[in-house]
Amino acid sequence: MTRDFTKRVEPAWISPFRKYAPVALILLIGALLTQTIIIPLFNREGVSWNLLTWTGVVTTYSALAALGAYLFFLIRDMNKVERNATEDITALFKANEQLSTILRCIGDAVITTGEEGNIILMNEAAEYLTGWTQQACEGRQLEEIFHLLNQATREPLSNPFPQLLQKGHHPVVDEHAILTARDGTEREVSFSATPLLDVDRWLVGVVMVFRDDSALRHAQRQRESLIGELSATNEKLRFEVAKSEQARRAALNLMQDAQRAQNALRESEEQLRRINEQLRESNNALEEYAHVASHDLQEPLRKIESFAHLFMEDYGPKVDVQGRKYIDIMVDAARRMRRLIKDVLALAEAGASERPFASVPLDRVVNTARDNLSERIKERPVEIVANPLPIVNGDETQLTRLFQNLIGNALKFNDKRTPRVEIRAVEQASGWKIFFEDNGIGMHPAEVGKIFAPFKRLHGRNRYEGTGIGLAVCRKIIHRHGGSIGVDSNPGQGSTFWLVIPRQESKEPGEETTHEGQERDKHEQNNS
């Protein structure tokens, strides 16, 4: 239920009314002066008494009528402003409650902290995994309730909050950790810690997202063990079968063991399938949040900021210090909420599509991306060279966004008079490798492994615009297509981004196993 905070706010018309009370007093004094001084003065001059009397009456009532009309319209306008402000404040709290509800319903565990590392919010999944409730841990430091061990050495892992400060606000990710709950229960988890930054890129909080991988890793270990047993069984069968009746009986037993191993393997695969289904449900929840955040949450925030600016423009000089404080609090809350929504929304939308793959001519994709960038291309002469490109199997909408991001980066991070980007394709045994070569500013080889992380920027906003999520979106798109992405670059020598799009005639989109994804990520990290 949304709490009603509006009763604590003084009506907006009271402060201006107090300020304009002297105006009413001045008008009344003017009317009295007319009666007591001006009329007697004219009376001594011989002016008709009736004329003076009616003049005084008309003057007095005219002043009172003007004062009443002024106060009527002032109070009416201020009441209207108050109603609009009350509605927008209520909408802000509803949006805040709706965002909290969505975070609580996400399948992954989520903990958010303030700039000092104190816990602000944790959803039900986080309460279950840590053994702490929201009420019990609110305001506590993160390290008091979030205890992690290294899975290999069982050494305690340090608090992610100082790590974010030491790494310059880079996300902290660990896929092999052990979480110790309040009651001593240990679970294998993977977690990531992402900084929340304000407009000046100061750290104002941390979002911790973690997931219980115990069942998944147990299934993986069981699968590897069964595969090893099956290999050993086959090796024994190769040398011992058919030697004797005893050997045949042993072979039969081994075959039965192999059958049991295969059954166990199928059970493990079914368990993996269920886990993947849970992950898809989590993605659906994030996609639903993206839809809500794109309109239902941002629209009230835009109205709040707009009305607040209009209010200060029209009535700013009339508002007292306390009123200005309320307006500043309202605008600041709206801005912080919009920043949080936009950061989460950009990550939630990428890779959430479930459209089926189809044959996509990459030449058409390049033309569409060029059309989408037409406004930027008009700003200065550019040269986009597209060699003949193949037809691949994929999602045309996402591939267009991928090409548009890479071409746009080649044009943006370029200090040449005529930016140039050349696109070419090389056929490989497993698919196609697409190259994007530019003559831009380039980057240091030590930084190429960082640019695909969300919100990672190598340059300040005062030099190059952007949010730092474009390449992270590219990576999610190419992963959905079962491929990989990377870059070769040196400062001042341009960059060559490359991506591999495999042939997927027999593979539906999104059918990537956990093992395949881990191997590919490891390969990309080594290349970087």
C-alpha cells in the first residue's frame, strides 16, 4: 500500500497569502485616507458633500472589490498548483512502491546498499539465501550479513564495496563462491556487484545480484563423474568382453551400470532443462519490468520535474525557504529514480528477445543501420565501406542494433576530418567472421577487455557522449546468436572490432548450454 505523505506538507497557498496580507492592509489604509483626509480637504474647497460622499464610497468599495478579486484568483491558482503537486508526489511514491515490488519478485537475489555500504533493500530471494529479513538487516553494513568464501581455498572473500572503490567503479563478478547463511548453511553462488553512480560519477550505492547455483554445479559434477564412469566402463568392455562366461556376465553388469549412468545423465540433463526454464522465467520478469519502467514509471517522474520547474518559474520568489526545500527534495528524488530506472532498463532489455531466427542478408542490415545513423552522418563527411556480406541465420532486429552500435562507435570515437569504417566478412569452417575496421582514436590493448562491461567508459562525458552500455548490449546480442565478439586496437591506430556468427541450422535461439557459454566467455577473456 502506498503511504500518504501529503498531509505533512503545508498547503501551497498559505505562504503567498501571508506575504500578500500587507497588500490588503495598504488598500484598506488607502480607503481610510480617502475618507478621513482627502474628502474633508476637498470639502473645504467647496466641493459638493454628496459628490464627495459617493466618491469615498466608490473608492472604498472599488479597493475592496479589487483586493477580493486578487485574493480569489491567487488562492484558486495556488490550490490548483497544490493539487497537481500532490498528485505527482503520490505518483512518485506509487512508482517507488511498484519498483520495489518488481525487485522483490525477481527470481535472483538482490541487495542494494547506500554510499557507506549500509543495506537499504533486499528482496525475498535474498532473505531466503542469507537467512536475514529486510527488517533485521536494514541499516546494517553489508559485511555483517553477506559472508562469502572462495570455493577453491575456502578463504573469506573481501567486501565488494571497497573493491568497487579500488577498481574505479568497475563491476565485481565472481562465479565460484560459497555463501554462508545466518544459520550456517552454505550454498554455492555466483554474484555480481554493480556500482550506482550519480551524474558526477560519484559512488552512491551498490547493487548486489546473486544466485543459488548449488543444484546446477552439483548436476555438472554428477554429469562429469558419470561421463568418467561411462568412459572407464567402455574401456573395460573393449579389453575384457567375450573372454569367458564370467567375462560375459561382468560385461552384462557393466552394461547395466552404463545404462544406469545414462539414465542418471538424462536426469541431470532434465534438471538442467528445468534450471534453464527458471532462468527464462526470470528473463520474462525482467522484460515485464522493462515495459513498466519504459512508460509507467518514467512518465510520472517527468511530470514531477516539469511541474516543479514551472512552479519555481512562476512562483519561485513567493515561496519561503521551507517550500523551496520541499521542491528540491521532490525534484532530487525524481531525478535519482529516473537514473536508477534507466540503468536497470538498459540491462534488462538487451538479450530478452525470443523472436525466432530467420535468414538475414547482412547487406540489408548495413543499409538499415546506415539509415538509422543518417542524422549523425549529416554532421560531417564520413566514409562507410561495406564489402559484400553473407546471409546468416539470426534475429534481424537485433543484428541491426549490433551493426548500428559498432558503426556508430567507429564514427563517434574518431578525431579525423573524414571518419572511415570498412566492413568485410571472412568465411570460416564454423560460420562467418565479420570485421569493422575504423581510423579512429583507438585504445590501449590493456583496456580492450574492459569495454564490454556494462556502464564502462574509457572517456569522460564532456568529450564523448553516451552511457557506456552499447558494447555490453552488443555482447549480449552476439551471445544469443551463439557467437563471440572482440577487438584489436592500439592508441592512434584505429580499432578493428570482430564478431563471429556461427551457422545455426539445427540450433534454436537461446539453446546455449551453461558449459558452452562458460567456455566461450573463457576463450574471449584469454583473447582480450
